[in-house]
Amino acid sequence: MMKQTKLLILAALAIICSATLSAQTADDFLYVTLDDQPDATYFLPPPPSIGSAEFVDDLVQFQWGKTQRNTPRGEQASEESLHTPEAWGTILSEVLGLDAISDEATPALSRLLQKSFFTGGACTLKAKDVYMRTRPFVQMNDPIWAKYDDELIRLSGSYPSGHTALGWFTALAFAEMWPALQDDILRRGFMFGESRVIVGAHYQSDVTAGYLCAAATFARAHANPDFQQDIQAARAEYARLKGMPADSNPAEGTDVPHGEKFLGSPVDTTSYRYISDLTLYWDGKALRDTKRGEQASHEADYSAEMMYEIFSEATGTTISAEKTPAISKLIGYVLDKCSVTADRLKEIRFRKRPFVQLGEPSFVPGDEEKERGKSSFPSGHTNLGWTEALVMTELAPDHQNEILKCGYEYGYNRQIVGYHWFTDVIATRQLASALYAYLHSDAEFQKLMQEARKEYQSMTASAIRTVTPDDNDSRRAAIYTLDGRRVYGKPARKGIYISDGKKVVN
């Protein structure tokens, strides 16, 4: 990252997190350094332009938010504009049943809270700086409405939402810390982002992107041993405070997250937001006769084999049951958990699929009969793609951006082929990140992750880094395995590598 950009990000972090940071101390506040943060400008689309189909949803949700302001929910949204670790500590202490979270009374919980808060606050900064999207209250010429927002927010970009990201990251961290309370914790984290739509500080697409940035950085944080140690320390401290043994199982009697408890209900035909779903259905349908449509049709397969294919391309390796048995077992285990999570919510929150509701053929006719009677909410494919992408980001952080982009697109495919509504897809990604957090309290998952990590490191240990002969810029360096396969990105036109035991120069 260039020095000037890094200084701008540090300044923004100081504003967003209400703290004074320096270039020397900023990374001490973070579980993922500024240089190692996933790049949302790569794995997420840019903010919707005015006149686009998705901007219709932004306008609908902006108007919905205004209807909530003179209600108790609006009062809560206004109060939640105070985005400090202490304010989030108050929210969490209520859910955890504690008097307070403080450095003195609960040092381990306080450390997890503060570093999670700052890490979440930092993960949107690069994209904000790149896009500098105008905030809705500015675009609509409305006054600042939230109690603790001030004129400074006019100076920062609206996309993605930093409030949302820091709230969702913190909620995910504490949900992982004590899964028995995960649904209540996640509900507060979800509402913290929703509050930004209500007060007019962010469009819905800003908030949606904020959730995704938080989840991506949350996955990357698991590559940092300090993060996992802090979660374990906070868990032991909380158990002691509640009169339990320090080694208590925080997931005892708890299963995968209940999406209906923190996501709310799917959009129905009486909702104003149904207009958004219809508009975006036609937007996706227009892509069917393009290469993007071909990709969506090809990736309609819900299977471990499809995950192998997608993430082999993203990581530049070959993932298969034969060549990478440990990674294969991990992917298969996560797939089974995804199916349980999505199928349970489908039974509780039934919604007709788009092609059924509209009486049209889908773009994957071979699946129509078996899928016709199943619920559109949530999207099982989206749940699988995003959960597996977060798992793979933890496993292979060196390819995080490519992995996350593949996981995002796997969900978007479902809009293109007509099997899921837009609002089903975006809600499901929050379900997926909640499941990812839960998996870290699962002993079998932890075992499989450890074995897969060893296998992946063994696969890449022999990789050598080379620089193209005509360019000494390290950003264009290519990584090749000893069999001549490029690990990062598409095959290079030029480079030096080993193939069949011989040096090859292209």
C-alpha cells in the first residue's frame, strides 16, 4: 500500500473509531493489519450507480428507514450512531448478562471487544476512499438525523458502511466466543447495521457491503493466532464470571445459528421491497445470454466437486478428493453443515422461488422439478458459497481476494438463473458468516481445519517467487509451483519456473 494512501486510511480510522492512532501504533489495535485487509474493491462490486436496478432497492429502503424514525426502533437507531467500543460494550454486556465490560473488571473480554471493534472499523476504509460515494442524507438534501452523527461524516464515503462492519465483526467475534448466546448477539449486530439505513447515513447497499467486509476480515483474522487466543481467553473469563468451569464448552446444547432469530422474515409480495426483487430479477435475467450467464448455469451444481473447481481456480492449486484429501474432507464437512442451516430456515420461512412466482422457466431447466416446491429463502447455494469462501480465506489467506470474489459470485449466480430473489441472496450471506463463526466451536471442524492447513502449507512450501524479466515491480511477481503451475491469478505470458525438472523461461 502506498504511504499516502496508508496515512489517509489511518486518519479515517481515527475518525471512525473515535481514537487517536499513529502509523506506529495502528496495527496494534487490529487483528488484521491495514496491509493485510481483504480488498473490497476486488471481491465486491462497486456501489450502485443512480438509475441502476440495485439503486431502486436503495431508494425503497431509504424511504422505509424514514418511516421508522418516530418509533422505538428509530430511537434505537439514533442511539446506535454512537460507535465507540464502550457503546458496543454496553450492548454486549446486556446480552451476556454482565454489569459491564471494562479493562478493570473484564480484561480479556475488553481486549477482544476493542480489537474486534477497531479491526471491523478498518476493513471498509480502502473501499470508502476509492469510491467516495455520497451519503443518502446528503444526496437527498436532508439534515443529519442521528443523535451522535456530526458534520464529519460528510467527509467520508458511504460505501461500504463502517458502522455496519465494526458492529458485525464484533458480533461475530462474541458469537464465536459464546455460541449459546449467538442468536441474540447476532441480532444486535444485524440491527446495528440496519440502524444506519434508518438514520439516513447509509444506503442499503452500503450496509450490505459492510456486513460482507466484516465477514471477510473476520475470516482473515483467524489466520492470526492472537485472535484465536483472545477468544479463548475471553471465553474462560466469561465462564468464570458466570460461575462455570474455565474449560466449559460454550456450544454445549447449541447447534448451528437460527437465521430466523436474527435476520427477520423474507420479503413478500405486499412489501415495498418486492419492487426491488422484481427489478433485480429482470436485471439478472438480462445476463443469461452472456458469458456471465454461462458461468451461472455451469455453477448451478451444489456439490463438493463444484467447490473444488471454484477454489482450485481461485488458489491456483488442484483441489480434489485424491490430491488434497484433507482439504476435501474440510469442504465436505462444511457443506453438510451448510445444508442443515439452510434447510431448517427454509422450513420456517417459506417463499416461492422467482421462476415459480412469475410462471417462467428458469435458466437451469433440469433442476426445476426437484426445486419447484422448495423455499427461495434462504439461498442454499449462497450459504454454501460464502461459508466455504470464508473457510478457504482462513486456510489460504494469500489468495483471499480471489477466493472471496468466487464465493460472492456463486451466490449472485442464483439471481441470474432465476432460482432466488435478490433479497434472499443478500440475507443468506449473513447467515453464512454466522455459521462460519459457529464452526469454530466445533471440535471436528477445528481438527479438519488443522489437517487441511498442514496439507495446504505442504502444497505451497515448494513454490518459488519470480519476477518477470522486463519488470522489477514486485506487485507483478508470479508464484509458480515446481510443476510449473502458476499459483496466483491467470498464467503469465512471461516468467521463470521449473517444469519437468528443467528451468523454463517464457
